[in-house]
Amino acid sequence: MSDEPIIGVLLAGGQSRRMGGGDKCLMTLAGRSLLERAMERLAPQVGEMILNANGEAARFSRFGLPVVADPVEGYAGPLAGVLAGLRWASANRPDVRWIVTAATDTPFFPNDLVAHLRHGAGDTYPAIALASYLGRPQPVFGLWPSALADDLEEALRAGTRKVLDWTDRHACSLVEFPPVTSEGREIDPFFNANRPDDMAEAERLIAAGRP
């Protein structure tokens, strides 16, 4: 397994209904936006990053990332964001065989996410690797081979929306990640800020020195 460039795709294409709509990734957590926090965690792990988001791209201009919209209509879920990343990579970095996706509303995702996913994919190509915690897949955190872009687009246009419905058709490894200990208790490394209460909990964890 050789070192090779991997493109990071930050997923922010959802509608954030449980937060009242709008761009959840621009919400502030302990003085910084969720998007800034995700960029900081992912940047050291990848060769370059892009942002998957729909609507007017100019609202993200200050972050300096290419903004790529879903290539299928109707807010088709995270698989549409995966496809957006794969299509951008093939058009702009045709030598890159892999992208990795990470959610922008998961402020504490692992700093070794990409290395472990790449190890989990092994020498098989094309193969998918998905993060897992306590045996539960975390399907928006995955390593995706560019060779499956056409297959994914066909599936999306045929109505597939659930990530696992598509990954189950292909070679796919689940890569288990350990919890993180904070204040003597174990914390889900894929803690997701879906609701205002979650943001409040994330603020508390940061204040307590959560890594």
C-alpha cells in the first residue's frame, strides 16, 4: 500500500431541518464555525480539500475551497455528495484514485481518520472503507474509489438514497474507531451536532478540553 494523494470532501449539502434550515456548517461553535473546525481536522490528512454544498457558492468564498454542488437534483443525501467529490476529482485530478468524505457537523472526528480508512481498504481496488463506532457504520465518513463513480451515479438516478444500500453491492470494509475519553467518560468520536442541544453539549465538551 503506497502513499498516494487523497482528496478530502467536506459534506455540507444537506438541508439542516433539525437546526431550522440554512447552512449548519456556518454555525458558530466556541467562537469558530463548524466548517472551520472540520477543515482544521481534515487538512493535515489529505492532499487538498473541496466543499460539497448546494446553492450560491459565493457564501463560502472566505474559506478558499472549491465548492461543488450535488450532480443530481432533489437533495439526494450523502451519496450525492460522494458523487460530487468523485466527479470533481476525475475532472480536476484524474490521477487521484481515492476521495475521503467527512461531515462538517461532526466537530470531533478522528485526526487519524484517513490513515485508518486507507489501511482498511487494503490493496483491493476498487474498494470502499467506512468508519464504524461500537459496530455501527458511520457512512458519511468513508474512503471512496474514483472507479465507482459511474456505478454510483447510475444507482442515484435509479433512486438509491441510503449509503449502505449502495455500499453493500461492492467490496466494503468497516473500520472501527475507538472512543475518546473526556472527563472520565467515553465520547463518540463521531458525535454529531444535529440539534441545538447537541451544539450546547459540544460547547461544554470544548470548554472541558475535549480533544
